Amino acid sequence: MADGKQVTGQRDRRSLNYLLARYGVDIRTALVRRYGAEQDGVDDAMQQAFLRFSTLEDRDQVADPRAFLFVMARNALKDAIRRADSQKRRWKALAEVEPVHHELSPEEVLLQREAQEALERGIAELAPQARELLRLSRIEGLTYAEISRLTGRSPADISRTITRTLIELRRAVKARATEAA
């Protein structure tokens, strides 16, 4: 059975090589004529068209491979041109936006520093298991399912614990903020 797959694979490569040799130059020339020689995506579009064609299960049913490949390459090139134009517009819009410069006042710097210290103290006062779950979820970026595999706890229990921990932490930070004010 492996020999049959190998023969089919060789036949597929030969037929694609044949199609590329037979129609590749014509398709490329037509695309360059239609979209211009300066268009960078012509070769990429052709490669994409031949790759897509090679994955078709019923490509033997295609009556006119040249036309089929041309349409696929043309559509791939149109998509690439559209994406490039869209990207150029986004970059142009970003370049036109003036950056907002906001320097923090000494009071804002002090308030941020106090809030950071309150948060760090609140985290230090958490129960070790709650602190570890919070670290795994919020700092390490693990999902509850991944944490569950690591800790042996259920994802629902992890979710409840983290939710309670965050509420507790918010209360502690607010309490310290009102004490400082």
C-alpha cells in the first residue's frame, strides 16, 4: 500500500511540475500585464495558486487547469493587494496621529507609588495558596485548566479562589488608599 501512495505522490509532483512548466510563464505574464511589473505579490500569488491546486482532491475533474490556476492566482494577488493597501492606510493614519505627551505631576507619581506599595502589601498578606494561584493565572498567564493540572484542584475551585482573592485584594488596596488620604 505504501508503494501506491509513493507512486501517487510522484505522479502528483510530475503533474504539478508539468502544469507549472506548461502554464507558469503564461499566468505570470498575464498577471504582470494586468497588475504591473512593480507588483511584488505576483510570484507569491502563483505559488499560492499552485499550492492550493495541489491540495484539491478532485483536480483531475478540472476541465481547464490553466484558466483555473489563473483565476486562483489572480484572486490571491487581488487579496494581497487589498491587504497591502489596507495596511498602508493604517500605517498612514497612525503616522498622522500626534502622540499624546502626558507628564505625571509629582502628586500623581506619589499616588501611583503608594498604590503600588498598597498592592504589594496586599499580595504579601494573601494566603500562600491564593497568592500562588493568582501568580499562575495573572502573571504566568496559565488557564484554569492548566493550573488544575499543576495543582490537582478543579478549574471551578480555582476560579472561585481567584475571584475571592481579587475581591479581597481590591478591598485591601482601597482600605490602604483611604488610610493614606
